[in-house]
Amino acid sequence: MADRPVPVAEKRLMEVKLGELGTWLGGRDYSPNGIVSMFRRAHTRYYNKYIGVKKGGIGGIAMLLAGYVVISYVWSYDHLKHDRWRKHH
Amino acid sequence: MTMTLFDQFLSPTLFKMPLIAIALVSPWLLHHVVTTRFSSERLLSVKKVSVSALTKHIFQPLGPLGHKWALMFVSLFMFLITLNVLGLLPYTFTPTTQLSLTFSLALPLWLATVLIGFRLDPTRALAHMLPQGTPPLLIPVLIIIETISVMIRPLALAVRLMANLTAGHLLIHLISTGVFLLTSMMPMTAILALALLGLLTLLEIAVAVIQAYVFVLLLSLYLLENV
């Protein structure tokens, strides 16, 4: 079955070829509404795949929390690096 | 750079950008409610049951006028409980340890209950200043005391939440530092302190939940007086 030609900017990320990446990034909607909808789409897709299933376990939320911990560590690294072992505090 | 124990409570910034905004948005990541399904999955069912139980419990004494506040109070409760419990994870920042946040939540809501009371029935609202059956000699003193107690409610709400969480986090830091340093010198004491740390963590989870609940419950009581 032949695929209909789709504009590059509207393809999903996994279907964009490497050479088209620049065009794809340039064509996305970066307005505030666009960015919010980007986050919302990503969150909805994550939720529907991992958390919103009939017998969802702890894994879905655990991944989110682990990611949050990692991001918090990265953000507070500047502050934490003074906590290392040293002779005179 | 000198490190103090209180540095963990500084509002985090990344290249001068306040990260507290992102920490405040984090409850939204965990409470996804847009669903078109009739029977929802496990997590959402648990949340629905607990939220409806909480709503019934808090709003049962309030009359129909108070039921307008249901969305406000329940969303406030979910917000606070998520912020508190997320702050117990390692390296995370708890926005409710900042007095700016708790006070900016407490003051408008308390003021709203007072103003609603004065708007709906000024006589009854003023009558709260004087409990029934006081001896006539004590009336002036009691009016002053009751007025002060009403005025201090927003500050008490804000500081209660902030101080409980800050104290808990600080204790965890102190005891964990102690355990860390003791393992090389006195292992048995370190094991005892580690047990203490485990119990303290359980306490902190309880405190996180309870403080959110107390905040909302007290606000509903102030509303009950005035509605």
C-alpha cells in the first residue's frame, strides 16, 4: 500500500529521516500553546502506555519519579558538589 | 563556601532561573485525569474512591453554601499532599518549605472565609468574637483576645505547614549525617541511628499527609463558622 506524501513537519519523530531532522525541528509549533500541547501530548502518550492500563503496576509512576529524582540531582549538582569529603569544611 | 544545614531549603535556581516553578508543576505530572473511559484503571479508581471519601468527610458539616468550595479544597489537598510526599524523595525540592508559598495559599483563603462571613451575616460574624456565657467583666479582654486569634489564623496555617515540613527534613539530614559519620567509628550506634532514621522516614511520610489534611480541614472549619 503506497503511503500518501505527508509534510515533513507533521511526521512523528520516529518516522523522520535523519536528513530531514533540521526541517522537522524548524517546522514545529514553538508558540506557548504549541509548547504546552507538546508536553500534553507527551504526557498523554506516556500515561496511556504505562499508567492507564487495566493492570498497571508500580512501574509507570516509578519511572516518572526516578526521572524526577535524576533531574533534581542534575539541577542541584552545583550546590551539592561542596558536600564532598574534604579535610577542612 | 560554607555549607549550612539550611542550604537545602534555598529556592533552587538554574542559571538564575527559578526552578521552583517546575517543582510546583510536578504534581500535575502525576495526576492525569483526562479520561473518556467509563470504568477506569487501577490507579484512577483508587484516586476516585479516596477523593470522594475525603470530599464527603470534609463537606458533610458544611451547608449547601459551603459546597461551592469543594473543588477548591480538594484540589488544594491534592496539591499539598503531592508536594509534601514528593519532597521526601532524594534530591528533590519541597516548595511547601517556603513560607512564601504557604502564606500565599493561607492568607487569601482565610480572608475569603472572613469576608464571606461578614457579607452574609455581619452580626453573626461579629458575634464570633464573644463566646456565649462569658462573665460581663471579662468581655473587653475576651473581645481583644478573640480578634487576635482570628487575625493570627493565616499566619498559623502557613507557619504550621512550613515548620512541620522544614523540621522533618532537617531532622532527616541531621540523623543521616550522624549515621554516615558513625559507621566508621561506632558501628553499633550507627545501626541504632539507622533504625531511628527508618522510623523517622515513616513519620515524615505521615506528617506530609497529615499536614496537608490539617490545612484543608482548618480552612473548612473557618468556612463553617462563617458560611
